[in-house]
Amino acid sequence: DAHILKSKFYNSKLTFHQTTKPSGTMIRFYPYTAFLFLSTTVSALSSSFSLPAFQRACAIQTSECLDASRLHFQILFVDDDNTQARIASCLLSRVAEYNDALSILFPFSSTISSSPNAPLDAAAPSTALQMCHSLGLCETTCGEMGTSFHLSYFDEYDLIVAMNEDIRSAIFRSMTLEHQEHYGPKCRLLSEFLSPTFCGINSKTKKDTEENPYDVMLHTLDYELREKVAPLADYLTDRSSNVFTTNEVEAALILASAGLTRFCLDTIDAQFDAAFQVLLENNFKKKDVEISWEKAEEQLVRCNASVMGYFSPAQRKRRFDCYMEEIRGLLQGGEEG
């Protein structure tokens, strides 16, 4: 297969002029169109730019392109030094384990191996092993041989997370406009997950709460990691990818991992909430207002067992009762259903 990036591990050089996608589709170099997939999003914003509005628009775009029906996401971190992506991957595993999500979030790492920053050897650098050891991460996973990033990974992974702007630009420069628009929402910067606005787009936490906006992200972390991050949370919010080159790199990677975990789990919850609501609306109208929960549950399971199985029996009944209460309210108000 011919790929977007020819691995330095195979003594090849990176070229953006013309490559071939595994399917045989030719992909050419468009130098200034890397972020045009966001043009619709940007134009929809107010003429006076609002960062929170932009973050929300991007977060919605990404959450909507993810498919929660498989009950798991495969997430690929991409770096250009064979170091940070593997650390981020191991961190996400630890955070996922703390949130009982080891069977939901599956992190992996790869490197743009033709980058000048990439080492000739695919083996784990000592700096990566040292940081993983200091953070209490799985040294076996961190020590695995590195892999080279390929364009075909966009079809193999649910989410591609670039460690900085240069990496994401390098990926997008090898795409046509059509591919940018299609795959663009799946490719995010890790620094975007330092934003409570971005990560909390599907959060059920009340928006008017007086709680510190980082609390939800911090509570995603175990005590040891939380203690490392808490004093710097205020400083790290909404920082650019440059934060991963500072002395606060450890704290930034930890907080971003928490944000990414929260974003993914909330997205799955939100999609199943919406699917359950659609299931209720498709099965029960005004004429069914007197149906018992036992008969309703049996009917719903026949229609979509996977959606029903996502919720506990108590959660299903509570949602059904709320929906039927809404229907009774419409009947009393004389509105049409």
C-alpha cells in the first residue's frame, strides 16, 4: 500500500506533492486549505469572534461525527518525535481505567516519521520511558516499537488527536478539499481538550453551576494525578499546543487526557440518550398514553435491544415515565401530538 507518509523507519522521505490512498484514490497537495473544513463553522459564528462559541461549534462537529453505537472509540495520538503520543496514549489508558472505561476507550500512538524531529529508530526514546515511569504508567505499553502514521488510519480510528498544530497541518496538507471536509472533524488538537467548553459540550452538569469549570475534568482523574494538575488547572485552560513544550508538559498532558476522556464518555451518553428518545417517539403516541411500563418495555426491547441495554431498568422506566408525562401534558393542553 502507498500511504500519506513514507516512513523514515524505512529510509524514505516525506513528500506532500502526490501520494496514493490505499484505495487507489490520488491525493494531491493543497498548500493553504488545511482548515477549510471549519469554514462553515466559522461563518456561522458572530462577526465578533467568540472563542467559546468557536470551541462549542468544533466540539459539536466532532461529537456528531463519532459513532457511539459500537460502544467504544479507538483513539490515535500522532506526534513527530516518537515520544509525546505514546505518553498521551498511556495516560489515557490510566484515566480510562479510573473511569471504568478500559473497554470503551482504546488509545494508540503513531509518529509522522518523516519529520525532522523523528528519530531514526522506532524504539521508545528514553525520555518517554522516564516520563511514563514518573507518572506511574504502563512501561510495557510505553516501550513498544513506534508506528508510522498513514492516511488510511482515518478509516481505522474514530478520532485522530494531533499533538500540535504543525502535525495537524502536515496531515491536512496531504488531503484534497473533499477529504478535509470529510475527515477534518475527526482530527483534533490535544490542546483543545484543555478547554472545559470543548470537553463539556455534552456534559449533563448544569451550565449555571457555580462550580469551578475544571472540577468535572479534575474528578475524572485519580487522586495522584489530580494532585499534580489541580494547582495548574487555571493556568492550563485554553492554552495552545505550545504548552506541551513547557515545564508544565506533564500537567498539561494529564489534564488534556482527562478532558478527552470526559468528552468521549459524554458523547456516548448523549448519543444513547438521543437514540432512546427517538425510540420512545417512534413507538408511543397519544393513543398509547395508558400503556403499562411492562408492555412498553417489551415492545422497546424488540425494537432496539442495544439501545435499551445501555440503560439500567430503573433508567429506562424513569425516561419512559417522563416521556408519557409529556404526552399527558400535551393532551391536557389540547395540543396536537
